[in-house]
Amino acid sequence: MSQKSIALSRRNLIICGIAILLIIVGFVLMAGPATTLEGGFEADIFSARRIKLAPVVCLSGFVLMVVGILYPSKEKNNSSEK
């Protein structure tokens, strides 16, 4: 009985899942009311949450995704033994 092997281990997938959640949270933090010509100028587009916090959260999510992909697996896979 042969077992299918995936490229990433369970720990890698958990790290990637957390990274995806961080990226989604970062984009939600960026969301807010838009500036329209009819409604006038919306000063909230320059809030610290939208221009400082949200990009840092997104960037940390993208960095964590790379870490999750490159994190070494503790399982020793011998490709020569089949």
C-alpha cells in the first residue's frame, strides 16, 4: 500500500494557515470608507490603522508564509527508498 506524500508537513501547513489569516486581517484593517467626490474629503484614509498598522500586519503575514514554506521538516524523507 503506497502512501501519498505531500511536499509540506503538518507544521508547515499550520504556519502557512496562520500567515493567510494575518494577511486577511491586514486587508480588513485597510478597509474603510472611501473618499468620493460627492461626499467630500474623508480624513479617515490617513488614519494610523490604515497606513501604518495594516501594511505591517500584511507584510508580517507574507514573511510568515515564506517561513512556513521554507521551514525544515523533522521527518527524514528518503527518496531513494520506494
